[in-house]
Amino acid sequence: MDFSAWNTPTTWVTFAAWFGVTYVYLAIGITGGYHRLLTHKSYKVPNWLRYFIVSGGYFALMGAPISWVAVHRLHHQKSDVPGDPHSPRDGFEHALYKWMFDMEKRQSVEEIRKQVPDLLEDKFLCMLGVDHSAKQAQLCLWVNIVARVIILLAFGPVAFTANLIASILVFWSPQFVNTFCHLESWGYRNYEVRDDSRNVPWVGIMAMGEGWHNNHHAFPKSAQHGIRWFEFDATWMMISFLEKVGLATDVIRPTPSLSPAEIAAAKAAKAARAAKETVVTASSDNAELVQSSETVEAVKEKELVEI
Ligand SMILES: [Zn+2]
Ligand SMILES: [Zn+2]
């Protein structure tokens, strides 16, 4: 096969455009849709936009949104302790991909339903699956195959190839977050939270802001994951833009605003655990980062209740 005919400026522009649009649409679907919008309710958008953003995650082969959210909420509740669906403490390959194959045994339909009472009202999301069965995964796979065949037939092999490469990269980005961002040998921490979460710069870039995972575990409900000036968070830029143009509301930021009762409850829970004192180390060049350990713990406690 002679590929020299492909080496033209038009081909490369087409490739770059399809790669870029696919990457952003699919990655934002996971980070801005499945994760920050559905799982953590970090911001609100009108329903039409909500479905559009979330659709990117489905076309990135993430499976049924409800099933994904149930796994991720469980991850926050049990981060790096027994019950975490994908902690690297259970093995690198387990955290990277093996966990996906036994979720049906580890999280029943009843447990999923308990995790996502807020999403069960959405009949369309329910239609895509409320379990970890092969059936819902196959539905997602077939929808994705049909979409790629349509791209190939309608836009040709260059568009198809660019779309495929971008899709593969995006598919792996959340798996890299689950793995590298919970491994001590990678990245750094801004906050001494109870789990092993880390900020890993290359994952931060690749996963459009999700690699600042230690920040995320410290402030799970925040729509903003990149906090220090160099922590580039493309998803947060998108959410900020939507907020500026009036499409996103109730955007939650990393500075928590908890009621005195909530803080008192969190302190009591902390004392009961007799956990060793958490020390928040923040960049000395960014005073905004300095949080009291009680506040971080309070956020954590609040999160356990709310997600
Ligand atoms: Zn995590
Ligand atoms: Zn999360």
C-alpha cells in the first residue's frame, strides 16, 4: 500500500483537526462529564449540555455512566483501603485494567443503586445500564463501533485513523489516573490526605487536569483540580468558560465553605478515628493553598456523606 499520497498538508490538517476535536470531546466527556459533573456534582449545566458533555465519555468507551459513577464514588469512600475498586495496593495491573473484569462480583446492582440515588431518576442514563454486566459493556462497545464505521464511511481513512488514535489515548487516561496517581513513586503531594493520591504532571496534561489527583482527593467536590499556578487543568478552563458565559452554575471551588456544625462533626469523627495528625503542606508561594488540617478533614468527611 502506498501511503505517500497521504503525506500532503491537507491530510495533516485533517488529521490534526480530527485528532484534536476527538481528544477534547472524549476527554472532557470523562473528566467534565462522568467525573466532575455526574460523580461529584461540582457544577450544573442545562440538561442538553449535560447530555452532550457526558456523551463524550460514552464514546470514549467508559461504559454506562451510572456504573462508572458508582465505581468512582466507591473509590473515594474506600481510597487505598480494602474495598477500593482499583487501588495499586492490590497490584499495578489490577489498578490499570484488571479491576474492570470483576466489578460485577465486587459491586452488586443493589450496591450500585445505593451509590447513585440521584442518577436513578434519569431514565436515559438508566437505559445505558445500572450494572457491571457484559451486556451494558457490549452495548457501549457496539455504539462505539458503529460510530467509528460511520466516521470511516463519511469522512475517510484519515479522519478515522486520527479519531481512533485519540480514542485509544483518551481511553487509557483515566486508567493512568487510577494507577500512577496512587503510586508513591510518581509525582508529589500538596495535601496529606489519608489515601495515597499524588499529583502527576504528565497525567495532569494527558487527562486534562485529572492528574492533579492529590488535590482532587483533598477537595473531591471541587470543579477545579489544578490549584498551583503550574497545575494546568484544561477541564477547569472549560468549566470556567461555561460559567463566564452563563451556562455553568453552582461551580464548586477548592476553598470549602462548611457550616460550624459540619466542621464540628468532622472534628469529632477525626478525634474518634484517632488518626495521626494530618499536616497540610502548601506551597509557600501560594498563600491561598494553606488550609487547616481540620478543614481538609472536614471536606473529606463531608464528601463521604455527600457523594
Ligand atoms: Zn483516586
Ligand atoms: Zn473523583
